[in-house]
Amino acid sequence: MIFNETIISGLIEILPEEYLDQRGSFFRTYCKKEFEDNGLIKEFVQMNHSINSKKGTFRGFHYQIGPNRDCKLIRCIAGSALDILVDLRRNSETFLKNVQIEISEENKKLLYVPEGVAHGFITLKGNTQLLYNHTAYYNPEFEGSVNFKDPLIGIKLPMEPEVISYKDASTPFLTQDFCGI
């Protein structure tokens, strides 16, 4: 696996090394030793699967706070999505900055998302599926979210969402005095 830093500290783009032969292909999506060699030592305790039938489905920007802060390992196993990550860490040099990375079944990229970075995505194809590994158990009492139209983070989506939950669409904007998590 190839581990590449992004402009957001701790956000790692991982490219699997694929082996092809007459049977098809083979690649690893996780190796504890390789992750540890790259400073990624958290244990995954929960895995989620997101199935999105329509192009233009938006989910996010979600994160956990307090004792449920978690890192995520995200992979697209079908279709394609523009994954968008927002740094909410108050002491980070990239506080309130965002990165957009296309993940797809074709490019096989994985994203390692550190604690304090909110995650969301918009599907670029119908029938897009993402797998998420988490280093903490989900707890709705510790969930936070950011509105995708929030002017403080300045997200520019490639299209207007066609499908979005009421919760994601109605999340209040951050205030000017938001100091991070």
C-alpha cells in the first residue's frame, strides 16, 4: 500500500498495490503492520456500509466529539463519490479548510480520516456504496455535523444534491466564533 499525505495533517490517501493475472485482481485494503509503520495505530471497532441508489446523493458532514472522537477508514466499493473532508481541529494549521478526493471502485483509493475531521460525500454515479471502518462506536449523543452550504467552510460541490436528509439539509451554520473541536 502507498500512503500519501494530503494538505490536512493526518488525512491520508491510501493507494492499494493491485496484482493482476488471468484470474482477475488482488489487493489489500488493510494491513495492521503497514498502518502502524505509517503512524496509524488506532484499532477499528465498527464497520458501516452506505448504499446510495441515486447520483447526487449527499451525506455529511459528520463527526463525533468527546469520548467518541474517531478515525475512519473509507473505501468506495461500487460507483463513485466525491469525498469531502473538513478540518475542525482548533489547533490545526488547516482549521476550517477542506479537501475533496474522488474515491471509486475504479481507483480503489482509501481515505484515513483523523479525529476532528468532518466527513461527507456526494455520489457521482448511481448505486454507489462506501464502507467505513471506525475507531470508536457511534453514539448519537456525541455526533456533530456541519451544513454543506456553511460559508465558513466554503464547500463547492460539483452539483446540487438531488437526495439529502432533512437532518443534513437543516444543520445550522457554524457561528463566526466557532473555535473548533
